[in-house]
Amino acid sequence: MPVPHHAVNDFGRFLSLEEKTSLELELNEYNNRTGNAIVFISVDSLTDPKTKKQYTIEKTANLYFNKWGIGDSIKNNGVLLLVSRKERGVRIEVGRGLEQVLTNPVCKQIIEDKLVPNFKKGNFYQGIMEAVKAIEQNLDEPPAAAELPATGTYSLQEEPASSETEDASMGGAIAAVAAVGVGIIALIFIWAAKQARRFGGWFTGAGFQSNRRGFFNNSYNNGRFFSSRGNSGWSSNDNTVSSYPDSSDSNWSSNDNSVASFSSPSFDPPPSPSSSSDSFSGGSSDGGGASGSW
């Protein structure tokens, strides 16, 4: 297995130098903006040139992804776009951290809409770039999550009954308070009457009047006891209502001869990535994604 040189690793030689440069810039800019690592790999064949063992495109993509460590080791935010010339196969492999956004159906749709039609016409660069743009768009603007199903039944007709119940409860509370108030007032009148008989006095429109000084007399009470108590004694305020590095980086420097020499992958043994790029920081994939052919 060859080691990664860039975000664009065109071992199968699908792209011109100008096209590789353009795609490299696109992937670098996206990585710098979002931190997500998208890597493109093309191979001439899925057969190991050393062992002659034939691999599926799914197995090949997963080996490349995990051996190269595409994406961040914690976020697992890598995406691999793999193309094989001889088998005419394509694969989008998704890192663990992006599987909820780049779901298998989403990847399948990108392959069918962007890659396959263009590849059938020989428009490899256009198909790859359109697929990359679609991947970026889905990562930037994931589809809105479906509304969660209701966990219980709900009926609008139940609301009036609930309101009536609340009104009845409130009315009962008010009636209870009023009854207590009336009882207290009655007790006061009874007590006052007893005092009148004891000390000699009478009730007038101004309140209880006494012919004895010092107890509810005009100089102290002046008719304000019951009127004041009656008006303000029961008033209250209810408070309860309420990756890629710059392409000029020396770690990315390589010539086309070194890249072209890897015409097909070699899986035994796979070397560790030599690049210090953020695109290859230990990310991993569980095999999420989709495959297709043209």
C-alpha cells in the first residue's frame, strides 16, 4: 500500500496535473475551513501486485482509510473517495464521526447522481469535483432531523375540560377563603357584642361606641377598627400567578514519477503514513458509506 502524499492521490492517473492541483486546493481549503478531511484516491486495479490477491472496493477503501488514518483520531471526521480504473468501481468511505450525516443512502445518491453519469462520459474530473462538492454540502448543511414521534396521545378537545377543571378548583379555593373570612368577622361581632353587654356600649354606623374610656372609644378607634379591618385586613397580592496543510508544505512535496509508480495498491505489509497532514491524524472507519460502478 502506498503512503499518502496529498489529499489527492491519483495513483490510477485519472486526472491531469492541472486537475489534480485544482482538486487539491479545493480539499485543502475545505479542511482549513471545517477541519473535516476529504481524501481522493484512484488506483489502476484492486489486485495486490505482490500477492495477486483480489480485493473488493469496500475492503480496499477500508484498508486505505484505517491504515492511513484519514481524519482526526478523536472526531473521526474523515471521508475517502476511492476510484478503481480496471474494475470501474467507486466507493465513498465515511469516518465514524460523520456517519450520522453522510449516511449510506446519502453516499449512494452522490455516487448515482454525480460520479456514475460523468464517469460514463469520461468526465472524470467533473464527476469527482461534483461528488466532492456534494459531500461538502451535506457536511455543511445536514438534512433536518425528522420530528420525533409523540410518546403519548394528545387531544385538543381535552383542553376546554382541563380549563374548566382549573376554573372549578380556583372557584372552590375562593369560596373557602370567603367562608373563613365570614366566620372570622362573625366571631368578631359576637365578641364585640359580649363586650358591649359587659362594659356598656352600642353599635353605630361608625362602629362600636362605648361610654367607657380606654377601650374602642372615639379617641382610639373612631370607628376605624371594623372598616379598616374589613377593607384591608383580607387584601393580599397573589404572587403565585405568575487537512489539509498548504500544498506548499514540504511534507507534501513529491514528483509525479513517485506518485505514478504506485499503479495499484499493495496491502502486505501496509506502511504507516509519512505525512504530517491534518488529513491523516489517526481517523478510522467502521465501513460506512456506499459503492457503485460505471
